[in-house]
Amino acid sequence: MPKLLPVFRITALLEGVSYILLLFIATPIKYFLDDPQYVKMLGMPHGILFIAYVVMAVMISSDMKWSTRTLWIVLVASIIPFGTFYIDKKYLKTSNA
């Protein structure tokens, strides 16, 4: 088990939650209530978590012996709502992490 895997799982969870909050809470408030403060509050943390997710996925891909296809699935999941939760269940949790 890669040493970075527990940190990656936490990052994936936080990235997924921040993305859901940004898409389904902050953005509707911005456009329907004309209040952009929540997008501003959540945007930067989500961006940092997204970058951390991508970097860590690439870093642990060789330790996890992922094929190129699997790595791409893990990376694309970061831009799909609820995608990181699927990745955790399908690719990360089965590693006895």
C-alpha cells in the first residue's frame, strides 16, 4: 500500500465534497440570488484540492500499478460530480487502505 494513499483518499473526499457544494449550492445562489460570495469562498479551496487530487493521482499511479486507462478514469472522475466517490469505492478502498 502506498504511503500517500490515505492522504489521497482524504483529498479525493474533500475535492468531491467541495465540487458538489460549488456546483449545487454556491453556483445556484450566485445566479438565482445574485450573491457570488459563496463561489468566491469555495472556489479557491476547491481549485487547490483539485490540483492536489490530480498531482497525487499521478504520483500514486505507479505504486498502485494502474494502467494508463485506469489513471485516465481516475483523472476524468475529478471533473464529474460524485466521480471521486466512485473512484474511492472502486479503485482505492479495495486496496485495504
